[in-house]
Amino acid sequence: MVWFAFTVFLVAYIVAFAGLILPVLPGVPIAALGAIIAAWMLSFKVITVTQVIIVALLAALAVVLDYLAGVVGAKGFGASTAGVWGSVIGSVIGLFFFPPFGFLVGAILGAIVAEIVSGRQLNEALRAAWGVFLGTLGGIFVKILLLIAIGIVVFPRLL
């Protein structure tokens, strides 16, 4: 049964890493869900409730820090609310038209277009888009670190 729980978690973990470049996949929460299912399959004996709580807290932290990284990056470089929304809409559109990295290009272009439409100068729009880019990369970096931490908590118990 351990090998099946390992497989369930491994699949969730791989999907979680795909979520780093596909923003429609909530990657870190998927890894946490895989850990919870694996723990449940093994009656919380191999992966304990305490470890499940740690994994859940890491997933929650990933969601919060990913959001904050985007907002801080955008706002820190002067993006308006329109620019932030433009980056969100652009990332979704970019993902569908230019997968898998279109979300990043779409976020940058969306921020630029939204800033210009809202009356900002091109140099201000470009600065805001740079902030969106840096915030997005910061969020991805944080999610990578937290996925590694989840892997450190779960994999040794299943091997």
C-alpha cells in the first residue's frame, strides 16, 4: 500500500511543478492534497497528522506569498489597480494562446496595455510591467522553495 500512496503523492507533486508554469493549476495546494491523501491511505501512521499539518501550512504560505509577491512587485514599481488587473487578465489570455510560458508574456503585455489605457505614460507602463515580471518570478521562486520543503517532509516517509 505504501507504493500506491507514494505514486499518488508523486503524481500530485509532478502536477504541482507543472503548476509553476501553468497558473491555472494551484500547484502547491495540489501537492498538499496529494500528501493528505497519501497520509490517509496509510492511516496517518507513515505520514503523521503533525506532518500533514506542516504540509498544509506550507501550502497556505505558498498561496499567500505568491499573491503578495505579485502585488508587491507590481505596486513596488508603480502599477495601478488597472495594471494589476491587466496583468491577471493578460496572464490567462497568454496561457491559452502561447502555452506554457505565455502567462508571463501575457501578464507583462496586459499590465502595459492596462496602464496605457488608464492614461499612464509608456515609461510608467513599462516600469509597472517590470514590477509585474519581477513579482511573478518572485512568486514562482517562493513556490519552488515551498514545494521542495513539502517534498522533504513527505518523500522520506514514503521511501
